[in-house]
Amino acid sequence: MSGFQRHPYHLVNPSFWPLLTSFSALLTTFGGVMWMHGYVNGGLALFLGLVSLFLCMGFWWLDVIREATYEGAHTNSVQTGLRLGVVLFIVSEVMFFFGFFWAFFHSSLSPTFQIGCVWPPVGIVSFNPWGVPLLNTFILLLSGFTITAVHHYLISGNGTEARDFYLYTLILALLFTLFQIYEYTFAPFSISDGIYGSTFFMATGFHGFHVIVGTLFICVCFVRTLLSHFTDTHHVGFEAAAWYWHFVDVVWLFLFVTVYWWGGF
């Protein structure tokens, strides 16, 4: 029989998005290098590369949503593969942050004479961990509870409660970002203040970037929930957002304990 599929897997139709995304990433890389080295139109190339990259990402993901929601291409086997892909992505993110923690402990456990043989280095006034950092810890932990509540209500088919806890999660995420901006604004040191400043701002800054990405991820899931894209048995997109958000929570706990508390005294 023509058109009969004997397996549960999704054979993706030919798409030009991978090729366009590759060229967009290449243009972004070239533009960034040109801009940092002061070449003419380097900033324009970087801007065009970023715009085209975000457009490709958005339209490509719209295709995935269409395939999952309207074409029914995401069978149970496909969903299992997608979940595995999300897990592998989060593992790669763990390795990404592992490098920052390695740099921090390499410098803090055996401080050299150039920084006074002490940690924090001589002249560095560290943050009080029991102020804004502790408040942000409570905010992120509470957001982990609210995003879990969304999952519970999605499974139970209670869309109204799910939408409410979506909003609670987004409000908490926004509060965390605002408090981190406040903390950076009044920081007593900068990223150029030696190894302490560079490791602190690289680790916490990239975590803040991940919070923003996770917030956008949850926003998309919120809109998809309003459009009835998710069911009690078919919500892999939300599961990916929730797992990513829990990963962000765990990374912050490590940052608070090591960088703010242990590394600040």
C-alpha cells in the first residue's frame, strides 16, 4: 500500500531551515569577530546575523509545533526520543557550568600569591549571601514548586489552575531577573577585577541568561496551553521547559552555596 507507514517514527520532510540556520550562525560569528575588532559594518553584520538566526529558530520551531499538534507526527516513540534529546541537552549544559565551577575552585582552593594567598582576593568586597542572593534562592525554589504544579494540573486536565500557576512562575522568574540586575548594578567589583570578578560574573551571568531563556520557554508553553496544544498525555514541549527550569534551579543552589556563601568569606 502506498503511503502506509509500518513504523511509529517521524520521517521529517525536507526543510531549508537547517541550511538557513547554519548560514545565520556563520554570519553571526563573523559579525561578532568583525565588531569586536573594530571592522567597518561589523556591528551591522552581527545584528543581521542575530535577527536571521532568531527568525530561523522561531519558524523552525513553528514547524515542529505544527507537526506535533496538527499533523500528529509525534507518536509515543517520537516523544520518547524527544525526551532523550532534552536530557542530553541538559547534560551538555551541566558540562558547560562545570567549567565555570572548575575555574572557581581551581583559584579559590589554592589562591596564589598574586591575589594575596587568600580568597576572596585582597581588595575584593564580596556580596552578603544572606541578602539578595538568599532572597533569589527562595524565589527560584518557589518557582520550581509552581512549575511542578503546572505539570500536575496539566496531567489532571485542570487548565484554569495550570494557567494560574504559569503566571505565578513567570512573575517569580521576572522578580529573580530584576533582583539580579539590581545586584549587578550595585556590585562592589566588576568582571575585570581579577579571577574573582571574572569567575563570579561568568558563572552568575550565564545562569541569569539561562533564566531568561527558561522564562521565554515557559512563556511559549503558556501560550500553547491557552491554544489547547497540550493534553494530559501529550505535552513534551512543557516537560522540556519544566526540566530546563529545574536544571536552572539546581545550578543556582550550587552557585549560592559555593560562590556566594562558601566563596564569599
